[in-house]
Amino acid sequence: RDAYQLLKDAAKELEDGDFDYAKEESILIEKSFRNVELAAIKEKYLSAVKDSINFADEQDVDDDAPITLMKAKNLILGTENLLNSDRYNTKKAKELSEKSMYEVSHAFYISDFIKKMEIRDESWENLILQFENELGIIAEVLYLKVPFNRGTEYASNLIIQEISELQNNNSRLNNENYNMIRNISALRDINDSLESNFSSLQKKMISIKSWITNYETIKKIFFSEDSDLIFDIDSIIIRLYDINFNPKISLSDTTTLRLLLKVKRSLNLYPDNKFLILSYTDSYGNDETNRELSQERADTIKSRLINLMTIDPETIVGIGRGETYPIEDNRTKEGRKKNKRIEIVIKKNVSIL
């Protein structure tokens, strides 16, 4: 009975309540279906190859190519044995089946070649010369001269050796090419870094040039005044002495207006900077009084500059330092005049505190 009939019989036995018989039938059904499954798998991987082998036997291919045809038969037998033991290993079965089909085709070619030789009554010498000619064509492609007086095996080994050497050279060149690509990539990174550094350096040079140019302008602005300019790469200090301070008030407006206008012109050269106003006194009076007085003067100058320049108050910071940091001897009149000073500090960086 086929699997379908067994299934129908088992269903009927279940309906009749004969569970033991239905169980026996189910075992037969499973076995039958597995046989059908295996047959389908074999059909897919074996059928075409077996047909080709049978056709080869009919054409007496075995007479001229027995070794090659036997190889094909052994491969297809191996495929069948594999499926019998592991029907789901279809990847290996496909690989063996394809190899077997190739050997069948190979056997047909050998058989046809021999039959044509017999028809043309070709000699063994012509066969050998034909083979040597084909090897010679391969050697020419390789720019290789091979002798055939030591046999075709010797010539073949020379060709194989040359191909192997070419493969090794190709592998070496690939490695060199890979290393060159890596080196080029590294050089590009270095070039990008150098370009970035050069660009940054150019900006710094432009900034330094502008810094120096502006300093030269400030020197011209304060040329005729009683003042000092202190310059370095990070800051410019405008030190003002010629300011008349009345003891009763913090600052004499008429005396300082001219100087403040010059300070305004100087600070306008640095629209993105912040500025520090440092106010100092001489040593007359006590420390606290001098500090408060210097702070009043710093705040007054800050206020006047803000009004003159219409800038953000956060741009200017005023600090009174009293009698600290003297630059001359307070025991002399000239020394006290120098110590009683205002310093306008322009920092190169935006943040100065």
C-alpha cells in the first residue's frame, strides 16, 4: 500500500476505536513518507547524472575512457551513500553530483578524441606534437621558452614553476600596493595636518601683524603725551601720568578729556577685546583711603569711556589698586607723579581676567 492509502486506513481505524492498529499504521505511514522524501532528494541530485552514465555505457565510452568514467560512477555512488546516511546534507551531495557530471562529460570528450584519431589514423607522434604545441602557446604567453627534448612533464613543470613565481610576485606587489595606499593615506593625513597648521599659523601671523600695526598706531596717537607704552606679544599697556587729580574730587574732567579721546581712538582698534583700567595712587594717605580713591578714579574713567565709545559696560573692567605696585620711589616728587597713574591694559585674548 502507498502512503496515502495507509493514511486513509489509519484514519478509519481511529474512527472505529482500534487505537493499537492505528498506532502500527502510523509507524508505517512515517516510514513510507520518509522513503518518498528520500526518493525525491535522490531524484534531484542523482537522476540526471545516472542518465548520463547510462548513456555513456550505451555509447561504449568505457572502451576508450574507462578510468574517467569509473571515477564518475564512484562519485555518484558516494553521493547516494551520503544521502542514505544523511539526506539533509544537500550541499555536499550537490558538490559530489556536479563533480560526477563533470567526469562523465570528460569521459565523453576523451572517447570522442580517441575515435577521431582512429578515423584520421593519427600517429602518436602527431598527438605528442599537438600537446607540445599547446604547452608552447601557454609558455609564450608567459614569455617563457621551454624545451620538449626532456619530455612534456619537464616542460609542464617549468610552466608551473613560472606561474607560481608570478603568483608570488603578484602577492608581493599586492602587499606593496597595500602598503603604498596606507602610506599615501598617512601622507594625506600629514598634509591635511600641515595645511591646517599652516592655516592656523597664517591666522596667527595676520593677528600678530595686526597687533604690531595697531601698536604702532597707538604710539603715534600718544607721541606728544606724558605717557609710556609697554608692549609684548600678549598685551599692550597705555600708562598715563599727565592727569591732574584735585584732592577734593576724584578726577579733573578738563585735564583728562584729551587723553580719554586718545584712549578711545586706541581702544577702537580692538573691537573684539576686553579692556582693563588699573588706577594707582602714590603712598600719601593710608592704604584703604588710597585704594578707595583709586577705585573711584578707575570707575570714573570707565564711565567716561563708555559714554565716549558707546560700548557694552561688560567690555571694560575698572580696578583700583591704591598705592600697590609702585614703579618709582615715592619719596621724590617725580616718583610720586609716576606712581599716581592710570594703566589701560589691552589683552590680546578676549578674556583677560
